[in-house]
Amino acid sequence: MLKQLSGFARLNIVMVLSVAILLSTITGLEAAENTIKISGTGGAMAVIKYMADAFRKKNPDAIILVVTPPLGSKGGIKAVMEGVLDIGLSNRDLQDDEKNRDVKAIEYGKSPLAFVVRADNPLSDITSKTVEDIYAGRLANWQNGPPIRLVVRPATDMHTIILNNLSSEMKKAVENVLSRKWLAMAATDDENADLLEKLEGSFGVSTYSQVIAEKRRLKVLSLNGVKPAPETIANGSYPLINTSFLVEKTKPSPLAKQFTDFILSKEGQAILKRYGYQVKR
């Protein structure tokens, strides 16, 4: 039944169910000074787990619960507001209705939003014109014959919003593709990556950092000859950028602040760079 719903409806159901599961799972746990709970956008979960491992080496008494299934950016922010999570992971800044709610968003890195295909696809580079043709429905097959299986995200998803900003032609093409029925619509980052790995001839977008950190069987494509990488978003030659935020209470717990400070430290930023982030340090 879930697959028959629109991507937007499924996204909301997934978020509601995930928040409910989270509440029932951890609300009853006793709050402890040495414990923090983290969840949010799925594309950042793997990197945060690596970060938690490095943090625990310096703080062996710390307990960092990276709660799954991921809640998405909106769910993570909401859970922090309600005091269920200590830190939410988001691929967007706070919206107007989320501000002045005793929470703050801290940018911790940027990663390219990359066009990707399944690992067995021989393609290595794609042009903006070809991308527009695929999304507009003017191009239905790869050059070597197989049909193109486009995987898209809901209109409100940050990745879709980033694509819309690529060009006015791309915005029209995205609007066109989202109006089609029976499209492969991914409600979450994990579902998106899973579909891209599973479908023969797949094409879509994912953050460069998620592909690397999760060792996904996906091939990251260059766009107009420019490789999506931290250095190319730093010098402005690659246009699609996904910005990552930590969301926490205005006055976080001492351990939550310590973990946030670690992520923003030289050591933490080095870990982010290792997994495809462009950082300030």
C-alpha cells in the first residue's frame, strides 16, 4: 500500500512512523549525562557514526546513540524541539516556523550533490543538456541501449530544490518529471540509494559523501567534465552543493556541546574531508 502513495505522502508517513518508533524506543530511557541521542537525514548517518567512533576513543565513557531508522531532516529537527533527540542531522537550515523554538542550526560541512548511476553503467560524465533531456522525458534510453530508470525525490526534498536551482530549463524538467505517474519516487536518502543500486539503468542524485561513507555500489558522474568533489565546490566549478547542519538546543547538554565541538574541530573536520565534505578548516 505504501508504494501506491505519492512520494510526498510516503515521506510524511515514514517520518511520522519513524518519530513514533523513536519515541516508543527511547523516551523511557533514563537521561544520563554521558549519553546523547542523534538522528535525522539518512545521508549523514554513516559519517556521524564514524565521527562517534573517533569521539569515543577520546571519551570512552560517552554513549552516543545514533538512532535508526533515520527521521529525515524535518523529523530530526522536530525530535530535538521535543527533547527526544540531543542532536538532529539536517541537510537544510531551519525554516521560519522552526526558528525561535529553542533550537539552533550549525553548519558543519558541504558535499557535492552528484548525478549517479549504477556501478555497472559505463557512463562517466554527463552534460547539463543530457540531464535536462532525461528529466524532461526527451531521452529514454542510454546510448548502449537499456532504458533509463530515473529515481526522483519529492518536490519539497532539499535535493530536488537544489536541482531546480541548476537552471530555469532544469526547473521545468523537474516539474515535468514530478507530474508523471508510476515514477520511482524515493521518500528517504536510504530508499533513494537502494533504488539506484537495485534498478538496472538507474539514474538520479545522491550526495557524494553518502556514496563514499556507505560504500554504495554507485558511480558518481562528472557534470560537464567537472568532477563533484570538495575542491570543485570550494573553487566554484561544481554547481550542486548540499549543506549539512547539526541542530541542537540553544543550550545543549555538556556532552552534546562537546560532541558538536569535536565535529567542528580540526580532527573532526579531517574526518569529514575523508568522506567527501568541503569544510572550513
